[in-house]
Amino acid sequence: MCLKLVGTPNATKPLAGMCDSTCCPQATHHPCHRPVWAESVRTKQVFIESIGRNHKTEKARLQADLDRDVKVLASIDAAAA
């Protein structure tokens, strides 16, 4: 998937910086990735709380991103348990 997104379908290896577990079954997250995902959750929660009522679309978009981050964080925790 990552190779198609950047227009390199003939490459022989995935692009690690584009790993997205929502798009690619080969993308993995490990305990060493947890701090980055946890910080992303924290930052998005704070930002969502600061968005005014008139910005419902932006709030919904960020909430979807936050939900994804929370899901990834939960999978990291479940795998570590």
C-alpha cells in the first residue's frame, strides 16, 4: 500500500516511514513506539478540547484521528501484556 501511495509500485521493500496499520496488514507497532502514540493521544485530546463549537468538521476529523491513535495504543498494550 505504501509503495502505491508514493508512486513506486516496483520497489522491493516497504517504506517504513509510511507504515499505517489501518491500511496495511504488515504494519506493526511495538512497545518502543508507545511513547510516540501516547503523546499523540494526549496532544489531540488537549487540542480537541480547545476547539470551539463552530468547528464541528475539524473536531470530527481530529476525533477520528484520536480514535485511531487510541486503538493503536491499546493494541500495543495488549501485545505487551
